[in-house]
Amino acid sequence: MGELDALLVGAVGVGDAEAVRGLVEAGADPDAVGGDGLPVLCAAVTAFAVETVRALVEGGARPDRVPADGTTPLLRAVEGGSPAVWEACLGERARERLPEGERVRLLEVARRWYEVGAEAELRRVTGAEGPARIEVVAEGEVAEGEFDRVEEITLGGRTVRGGHGAVLTRLEWDFRILAPVEELMGRATKYEYEDHVDRSAVEWILLVRKSAETWLQVVEHHRHPSPAHRAFVADFLRMGDLMAGAVAHPRWYERQRLALLPGWADVEPDGGVLGLVLDLLCAEEHPQARAFGLRYAGHPDPRVRRRVPPLFLRPLDHETAQVVQDLGRDVDAGVRAAAAEALAWEPLRQAEREALFALLRDEDPQVRERAVYAAGHGCDRSPAIAEALMELLDVGDQDARLAVAYALSLRDDPRTREAYARVGPLGPELVGDHRADGLWRWELRNEPNG
């Protein structure tokens, strides 16, 4: 083994993707074999090292190479159950590159692991007995700082992840197999938590299919007896804007959504799903949004009441302003926080300002934080709001004081420098916080030499 290849094996072993890229560019063989006799791509796949896998494949490693044990990196990626690793390993133009027999094999393996279950199949292939170690881990960044989740199962000296439903869904799409919507909905709603990788994969594939027939079949599940199915439909509709620029008739989808939502909100029995439907009414700026806000302001489920304040258009009229003030005294902290955000964006009358003051001093830190944020961004620039914010610099931990200082900076308050001084030297958990730049930006806007 040459020196560069030996260095590459070591870099893959420690998961140093940047070093891997550099070594491949310098001439290391991306298909170099490690001490176990397998291509280093297999080691990266087994370690769930997504960026290392991507660096090797982009550098020329062959994911369909068959080593001595008869497996391939692609097969290991399917069995491993990580959709992020699978996508990184597959590379470009897989449908054209892989022979039909290999595609069928990969699909069969993915389906078996999904239908049998990751733990049961792992127990079968390892022959191990006793309890498995299972923990939920982050998988794939879906937005900045936001990740899907998946189970990671270790048994018999081997570790897999439970995202085989996502791998199967992506495989089908990669190989241009249109799985039935009913089957995909079953995969999406199999797990309790909404950010499972299987659910996210199904949602994305149903969107990129860009088919009116698919859309109608999904939306029909808003009548399904299971709240999980109905919640999926609401999330699917919320992501509908991603289709708007890519379909032939975006106005058709918009009209269908607008026609669907009021009738659904009328009959939805589950508070969690009803809250999602009210969110959609708000996002669509539906002409009936205000009426539904007034109707559900006293709903027994706080998940519904939390959605009421955003339903009211600004500026608040007398009736909706009174409703929001009442919600600001709700027993649920999330409801009070939503009321704070609605109030802060108003050019406040005295009664509403007093309600916001009370929320800025709320006993719950979540409510105070949301109220501070909203007051900083809001349109009420009265000195009374600034004074209420200044009072909060003597309350709470450093994170709360930083929130107040940042809110004052957004209002271009002349005491911004004083406020940041009272925050104190930032702890390590806050050094990279975007609010730390508030003083600098305030100085740019307000200092003579800024």
C-alpha cells in the first residue's frame, strides 16, 4: 500500500472528510483497501460517516464494487438503514449505472429490513440474543440546525439505524418506481414522532412527484380515522408552496387548499390536528381565518388556543384585541406566548400595552422570551415598552439579558450599549449567538463613524 493510500485509510478511520478529499485529490486511491480487506468506502458506510462517504464517492470510489465477502458498499448502506448515508453512497445517475438485477436486489433487501423491523432483522443476521441497545439519534440536516431523528440499534457487535422505510422510499424514487400512496402513507405514520426519517422521506417524495393524482390521493386522507394520517396531510399541505413553482397549474392547488380547509376545521375532532389546520388557514390568509379564531378562542385544548392569535389580521379590531388580551391570561404558557407575539406587532392602545407589560414580566421564561423578541421586532416604539425592557435586565439568566439587549438594539434604543454591558462577558454557549452582534449592528446604524 502506498503512503497516500495508508493516510487515506487512517483519515477514513477517524472520519476526517476534509483530509479524505485532500488525499484523493493528491492521488490516493478512493477504492483503497483497509486492514479488514474491504474498500475504505465500506468502513465509512458502517460508521455512518456521511461526509466521508460523499468525499470518497465524489472522488471516484465505486459504491457497487464487489469485495471478497460478496457485499457492496451500496448493499451495506441499505442494510445500515441511514438514508443520509444511502444518498451519499449512491452518487449520480444510479438508475443508468446499476444493472436491473442489482436494483432488484437492493430493493428486496430494503423492503425486508423495513417489513421485518431493524431490531428483528439484526437479531436474525447476527444470531445474537439478549437486549439490544437502542437510542434515538439525529439523522440528516433538513434545515439549518434542524435534524430528522431515527433509532440506532446495536446488537451482536453490529449497529444499524431504523430508517429502512426512508431508504426504501428513496430507492423506489431513484429507480423511478411509483409506490402506491396508501403504502407510502403507512410508512409515514408508522412512528409516533413527526420528525422520523421515514416520514420526512415520504413527504418529500410525494411532493416531488408533482402529480395532481398523487396530491388528491394524499389529501383524501384528511378523512382517515387515524389522527396521524390527518396530521400528515396537514404537514403535506403546509409544504405545498414547494410545489408551486414546479407544477403546471399552481393556482389549481391553491384553490383546492382554500376550498378544503374550512370544512376540515369544522369537523376535525383532534386538538393537535385542528391546530395544524388553523395554522394553514393563517398561512393562506384565508378569508374565514378571523371567524375561526373567534370560534376556537375558548377551545379546551391549548394546542388549538395557541393557534388563535395569528389568525387575526393586523391591526387588531376591538373584538379581536380583547380576545388576544384574554388569551394573554391563559393558564397555558404557550397560549400566553402566542398572545404576546400578536400584541407586540400592534401600535398599542393602553389596554393592550398593559397586557404586553404583564407578559414581559410573566413567570414563565418561555413567555418572557417570546414577548421580549416580539417587543424588539414590533411596531410599538413607545418609551414605555423600552422602559419595560430595561427593567428586565435585572431579571433572569444571561440568555434572558442578552435577549433584552438585542431587543433594545433592534429598537435603536440609545441605551443599547449600556444594556449589552449589563449582559456581561458571554459564556461559551452564547459566544456564537446571532444576538451577540446586536451591539455592533446598532453602532453601525447609530454611531457617527459607524
